[in-house]
Amino acid sequence: MSNMNGGRFYPHASHRQGVDADGFFKGYYKPSECTVENGAELCHPTAYAASVLMALLRSPYGAPIDKIFVTYRPSHILPVDRFFDELDFENGNPLPDGRRVLDVIRVEKKHDTHFHIRFKR
């Protein structure tokens, strides 16, 4: 979410230009798979989350999206990196506008329980 006319949107440093929004949907992460690292809970986006974000990027609504930020740190608790495995599978197929998937979906801190979309200006 951003302020309609830009400006500070605490605690978000980037939500100032009216082109940033945070999102979440059921199944984005599994609470049972959240871990605690350095005293902070860290949740991991699921393979289902990757498939939903990929469907969004491949839809007519995907072209205006510049970046999607997620937080993901591999954990010894999760044996398979399902989120990025799903993206790597898709990465061989460019998006309809020719971009590579991993040029759009990027890792950024503090986006483990939600994703952040930045639209093109």
C-alpha cells in the first residue's frame, strides 16, 4: 500500500511514489514452517506462492509490474527450497514481455510474510 499522493508511509521506506504495494494471500507461507533466527520469526514463501506470483506476471496485469520483492533465506529446517525451485523451473520461459522471471522477483529483507510489488512509473 502507498499513500495516494506519495510521501512517507511508516515504516515503509519505499512507499512514497505511489507505485509500491504490499500483498498477501492465503497459502503465501505456512505458519508451521516458520523458523526463528536470531530471535526473529522468519517465514518462507511456498511453492504455491511462486505459482500464484508467476500466474500474475504471465497475465495481462503482469506487464506494468517492475519488481516483486520477497524474503527468502534457505533454512536447514526446510529440506527443499520449494519457492525458488518453482521459480527456477519457470525461469527458462521468459515472461510475455521478454523479461526473465528472476529479474522481476527479487530477494529483499523484511518481506517474508508478504510480498511487495513495485509498478513501473
